[in-house]
Amino acid sequence: MDIFEKHRNKPYPKHVAFIMDGNGRWAKELEQERSYGHMMGAVHLVEIITDCFRNGTQFLTFFVFAEQNWKRPPEEIKRIFEILYKKIKILDMEIDYCNFRILVQGRLDRVPKKLRTILERVQEKTKDKEKTVIIALDYSGRQEIIRACKRIMASKSDITQDTMQNHMYVKNIPDPDLIIRTGGEKRISDFLLWQLCNSELYFTDVYWPDFDIVEFKKAIADYQSRERRYGNISRC
């Protein structure tokens, strides 16, 4: 019995987050521009999102652009924003068929105006949808925590777990059960530092453009094989 069969009837995680790494290296190995990797990185998104929502996942977070990514060449940054704009524009045009809401986790004030405008519009149009796709854009986990602390201090409230949660970029979102990082690196890179305290981590050498539904199912099966104790003793 393989790992897929053994854990087939176990539930999917409620919230899955992705660090979508390896686009540039994937393109370089094909002797293409790095922007080609970013473009092809979106190929499997619909399939993964559909599979997750069909199997009980309620929240998906995608690390699209880190605050640290501003260090990259301006042309590459421009292409990343253009690719995201085109994808969101398609979603905006087909909004009546969209079964999930869009939330942005991060800063919108520094992204191109047309991207900011369409993201704000899509967030408003989809706000009543049940399931959620979160786009971590111009995002830093450290800056999110600093921002929350400043806002709590300004309100003269006590700094507690509840007040911290209420001052994050997005509210009323459960912490991720599973964080998947592609591309071979085994670090978190300033992603969801407040939210990941109990997250299961899955690292794979597969570059993001090659991370198809089969590779995703491997990550899910690995998650389903784990026992999540939250500080308690093993039930076995």
C-alpha cells in the first residue's frame, strides 16, 4: 500500500500556504529569461486551487512577492507585476463564476496603480464568497508584526494574542496547517512568522513551475501521515 492509498481518507488541511520558489532557476536551466519562469509558474494554479477546495480546504495563501524581492532587477519586478495583473484581470472578467474571495496580505501602496486598482476591485467583488485565496504581495512577516504592534500601541490596547491577530493584514483567518516550499531551499524567508507557530512544513526540490497536481498530492499525503500533537503526547 503506497502513501496515497494509506492516507486517502484523511482530511485535507484547512489552510495551505505556498512559498512558490524556483521560477528563475527553472527558466535558467531551460536557457530562458527569468520572467519565463514566473509566467510558467502560474500554469498549475487552477488545478491545485480546484483540488484543494473540492477536498475541504477553505484557505489558500500564495507568497507572490516578498518585500525583499524589491532588490531584484527592475525589469524582473515589472514582469512579475504584469503577470499578476493579467491573471487578476481574467479573474475580474469571470467574476460571476468565481467561487472564492481574494484577499491581499501585504502592502498595496508600492505596487503599480493599475494592479492596486484591480486587486481592490476584485477584493470588493468577492468579499462574500465562502472560500478564500490570499495573495501575499509586497509582504514581510517581520513588518506585519511591527505594523500590528504600532497600531495596538496607538489604540492604547494591551498587546495580546487576540489583539495581534486583529491587527494583522488579514483578519479572522486560521493559521496555516501546512506550508509548502518548492525549489529546494529549506527556510521560511520572512513568511507568516506570526502565523506559522503550529504549521507543518513541507520542502521539496521540485521547482514551482514543475509543481503539478501529482507533486501537490505528495505534499498532502505527507501531511496526512503526520500526527499533530500541539504539545500533547502521542495518541499512539
